Amino acid sequence: MNNTMDAETDRRKSGIYRYRTGGTSDPVSAGDAIRQVVDSLGLAEKLREQRVLSLWEKIVGKDIAAVTQVNSFRWGQLFISVQNPIWRHRLLFECETIRQNLNREVGGDVVKKIRLQ
């Protein structure tokens, strides 16, 4: 019994310990556990929306990012302020490509429409 307790103590100290959760004895990776919690709380969509906001400059590039500002993201619509009418006119023709690139990067059809203001 002493050897069993020593082995148990060694596992705990080393961080190698299997916790039993939800009736399963199989270990779960931290990434999988986080995904399960995020999904169970209904946060997956919100995380994708936040990712869209953070990806704006990467997707559109520095030139466009310098003359635009992401205002908000609501109901699948990304609201973007544009500094002047010339850039706004140019972006009108690029909105669909930008939308597709954002969705591809996020991994879902999150952005339904880009609204230029």
C-alpha cells in the first residue's frame, strides 16, 4: 500500500493525474475540454465574431486598415467606418471578397454583410 500511495503522490507532484469527469475514464485534452465548455455555454459564435474584428487588418491589409475603422458586429453584419468617399467607393467593389476572406479565416459563414458607413 505504501508503494501505491508513493506512486500516487509522484503523479500529483509531476502534474500527471487523470481526473474522472462525466462518467468517462478517458483523458481529455485541454483544447477539447475548452471547446466543450465553450460550446455548452453557447460562446462559440461570439468567439468567431470577436475573431472577425481582430482579423480586419490582416484580411484587408495596412492601406485599407489605415482608412477604415471597425465599428461593430451585429446580427451577422460588420459595420465599417471609411474616412472618405473615394475609399468608400473603392471598398464597395471589394466587400464581397473581403467578406469571403473573413469567413474563410474564421471557419464559418459568420459575416453575412459588410456595411460601409
